[in-house]
Amino acid sequence: MALQRWGSHWAELTPERAHPGVVLWMWVTFYLDHDRLPRRRVLIRFDYPTLSGPGSRGWLLIERGTPRFARNTRAARSIWWSW
């Protein structure tokens, strides 16, 4: 936990310094208020217009108030259908 707090404080995960998907994953993992998420299944697609290729899209699956993040379409499909 101490290492997580240190990393959260000192990591500069901004789009200029890190992939937008990593920034989104950090936000979902550490800062998103899970109590405010819907309980029904929701799949949200994020497009990163400054990138091209397979890393230009991310997916966030929310089900029963629990978010899961995927960085590509194949991973999003496996998350979506595995539940």
C-alpha cells in the first residue's frame, strides 16, 4: 500500500508522458468512485485520436459496479463474453 501511495503521488501519468490508456486505467483503478457506477452491464469505448494502430482504442466494462479495463478489441470481447 505504501508503494501504491508513493507511485500515485509521484507518477506523472499525463497524455504527454504516458499512453492515454494507462492514464485511464490508473484513473479507473485508483480514483473512480465505484459506488456511483451503474449496477447493469455497460461497455464504454474510448478512442485516442492522437494515436494510430491497435493502441488507439480502449474499453471499459462496468458490471455490478465493478469496472474492468481492456486495451484492445480482443481483450474487450473476452471480458464482455466471459461474464
